[in-house]
Amino acid sequence: MTLKELVRDERTNAIIGWSLTGIVALAAIESFFAGALLWGGFELIIVATVSAPALRSRDWTAIVSWPLLAVATFSVGAGTTGFPFETAVYLAVATLALIVVIELETFTTVELSRRFAVGFAMMMTMALQALWTVAQFYSDQWLGTEYLRSQAELQWDFVVVTVVGLALGGLFQWYASRFEPAGALARATNGSEPP
């Protein structure tokens, strides 16, 4: 099986995608047992977001492209393998934003051009980072964690996550135009593709 066939086949995409989603779900459970409640909750949000189209349509193949889920799984697991936790968070936030944008384009009547989708994903990344910052603040207040150490660090978080979101969006735009994967931005049902 070639890489293009592996990426375009809906059943293969669904099998690999659900396997990766299962890994994220297991990581969430492990995070809860380890006491990382905020991170475990974020991981469950990723699982819920990925699962929403399949639950709504009752079609198990309704899932975003598995390479994007591989990035999400990597970002979730990277924090436990010695990868800097902040960098894993940036990647996870940007990936979640891109998943939301792709699900809107693929599984709803919303139509976005690829360039606009990348820009929208970047804006969504910034919005999710803001929500993550608010969650960190309340975690520090209520759970005694120490996520937010300084205002300068907080501001750099927004700058870095925006750059990561733009890079990830550009990479996915290149990937989608080259491979046209299952769950990508192209509309396979009517044969038309947004510019």
C-alpha cells in the first residue's frame, strides 16, 4: 500500500485515527492518576473534539485525517518523554485548533478556502491559548499548581503558540494539497474544492 493510498482510504484512516485517539484517551486517564488534572482535562477535550463528528453522524469513519491525529498524539505524549512541557502544550493547542477548523470544513456546511482555513486555525489557536491561560490561572488558584510564573512568560506563550499554529497550518495546507487525505479540506462529495 502506497502512502497516498494509506492517506486517502477512509477505512484505513478511521482505523489508524481511532487507534491514535485511544492513545490520547489512555494518556488522559494516566494524567488524572498522576494528578495532572488540567492536562488530563485538555487531553479529554481533544478526544471529545475528535469523536464529535462520528457521534453526530453515527459513522465511525467520520474522523479527521490520521496524520493530524498523529501530531496530536505526539504532542500529548511528548510531555512525558522529556520533551519540554511548554512546547508540547503549544503543539497540542495548535493541533486542537486545526482539528476544529478541519471538522468544521469537512463535517458541516461551512466552506473555507485553504488559505482562510489556515488563518482561521491560527486565530483559533490564539483563542484556545487564551482559554488555556485562564484554566492555568484557576488551576494555580484552586489546585495549588504553578503554571503561571511571570507575565513575560505568559506573553511569550502567546507569541510562540501563534507561530506554531501558523507553521502547523501551513504544513497541513501543503499536505492536504499534495495528498488530499480522507478528512481533509477538499469536498469529495461534489467534486469541487475550495481555492
